[in-house]
Amino acid sequence: MKITDIKPFPVWVGHRNQMLVKIETDEGIYGWGESGLSSREIGVKGIVEHYREFLIGRDPMQRGALWQEMYRSQYFEGGRTLTAAISAIDIALYDIAGKKLGVPVYELLGGKHRNWVPTFATGGGNTPEEMIDVAQRMIAEGFDCFRLHRDYEPEEKEGLYEPREAIANSAEGLIKAREVLGMRPVIGYDFHHRLSVAEAASFCQMMPAHTLDFLEEPIRDESPEAYEALRKMTTVPFAIGEEFASKWQFLPYIERGLSNYIRIDICNVGGITEAMKVVGWSEAHYIDLMPHNPLGPICVAATAHMAMAAANFSWLEIRESAGEQTGFYSKEVFPVQPEIIPGRVTVLDKPGLGVEVDEEALTEPFRYSEMPHLKRNDGSHTNW
């Protein structure tokens, strides 16, 4: 079997762009993959087209060797744009391998450890009362784990983010939510790496013990030493890694015990091939997976197959929840996809990923779009 074509599809699906990749073979078997570098999809498309030039004619079953060749084939190896492209190609190769052998992808990874994949939800409100209402709705839907966010009135806060104001408001809402919801729900908070070490420490110190079960990405990840400093200032568990583009980026966070949950993104880290190396490494350090999963059904399926085959798994991020925008899992575009119900994902026991894409439904062209560009009150830029 030989690769005959690799087709990138940067298209608008539901409420956002998705960067899909289809790999075709001379046996009529094809595979689908997805890249996760949101708002920079055209850059990923260009890298996929570069890789296509030397991958056509190659054996798609040699996905490990092809991964190494893609990663090592340029002098400036690595980086999120390159690994985002490698991720989409690698996932599509696993889809092909499963179809060729007639087995679900999780069978290629050692077989399933569970019958379905637990998920966590996300929701929030502008006031503590709204936060509590959304949390109660998520619990009623069937979620026992969720991120609970403090939102802001757009007419007053559009485009602005003041960390000290945010941490005070968020702490107030979370404290009241925990008092009402009790001890059983698993509650997390995501700061999108917007804080400094001092601000993150202040936030954690504002809250009584066991207000939070995990704090996600409180500060930027470029300096593990900064996380080491923060780790000494709080006992709140950290969930880190959704921005990491290789196993090497995970190294200090796993080896030094800086993260208690691994937020691996299979569509950015380098696909299934790279992700499974991080899975085993994390297991050896008693760290569970909590994958980043903000995209479409291909990302859901690929991540769920990884979760099925991983002993050390906690919850998979999912968008279908109270307070979250839906429409990312379009049945018109993806007529075959994993079963998603509140609190769990069940992968289909079909060969490959168990996802099909209706190419004729990919009619909405790519739209240039940007994540919010936030500023502080003094006009300086800050992270989204």
C-alpha cells in the first residue's frame, strides 16, 4: 500500500475553523486527521503541503518511521506549527492502519482499559449565582467533573483583562459555588496562562482548602522554574500541557512533579505516536491524563482511542455541556463519529478512528479569525 495524496482542508465547521487532513492510498483506504493550531490553520496547511511532497509513494503503515522523518527532515525541527501538521498526518495514518487491519485504533495501542471515556464539562457565569446555576445544570446533565469560570459583562469588559480584578472575582464565585455544591463534584479553573507567579499564588491563597480540585495553566509555560516557584506557594493541584508540542516540553513538568494532570493535546503534540510516549512516561510518575480537546470529532475520536488504551486517565475535555457553545460536532459534516453523552464518550468499534467526513459538506470556506487580543486598563497587551 502506498500514499497517493495528502489533502489539507482548512474549512469553517460549526462556529470555527477546523484544519482537517485526508490521506489517500492506492488501495482505496483513506484516513482523516486534524490539527489543533487554532487561528493559524493556513500556516499548518503550508507545512502539510511541504510534507506531502516526500510522503507520496510511501508506505502509510510505517507511521513511526514517517513521524521521525517528518520531525527530522528540516534543520529547524520542532515547534508548534510543524508538530501541528505532523499531528494531523499521524492521526490519519493511524486511521488508515486500523482500517487496513480491520481493528479500532485503540487495538493498535494495546487494547482498551475501559468501556467508555469519562469527560469533564465547562461552564460559567457573570456572578456567583450564575456560576452556581450553571454548575448545578452540569451536574444534572451527568457530569461529576467540570471547570467553572467567572465570566464578565462584555459591554463593560470587552477586550480588557485585569488579573487582580479577575482573581478576586473568580475566587469569590468559586468559594460560594463550593459551599453550595458540596464536596463531591470535581471543580477546576482555567486561567489560560494569564497570571504572574505572584498573582497565581494570591488567587490560590484566597480560597479555603479544597475549593479547587485543579488549577489549569495559571502562568505561561516557557519557564519550568516559574512553576517550581509557584508549586512551593500552593497545594492546589496543577493541570498543565495543552500548549506543549513534544515529549521534550513535557519532560521537566513530569520529571520535577510540576503538573498533577497532563493536559496533552493529541492534535498539537505530534499525534498518537508522540502522545503515547507521554502517556507511558506520565504513568511511571503516577500522573493522570486530562487531555485538551477543543476541536471536532476527529480530535475527539483520536483522543478517546488514546484514553481507551491508557491506564492513567482521568477525564477528557468535551464541549457538549451547559453554558458551552455547541455545533462543533456537525452530523452533516461528520455523519459517523463517537457517541457523546454528558459525562462520557464511547468510541465506535469500527476499524480506524470510527469517524467519517462528508467531503461534499465541506462547503464553508476558511475564514480568517483571531482569538481575543486582550489588553489591560493601561493599554498594554496580555494573554488571551
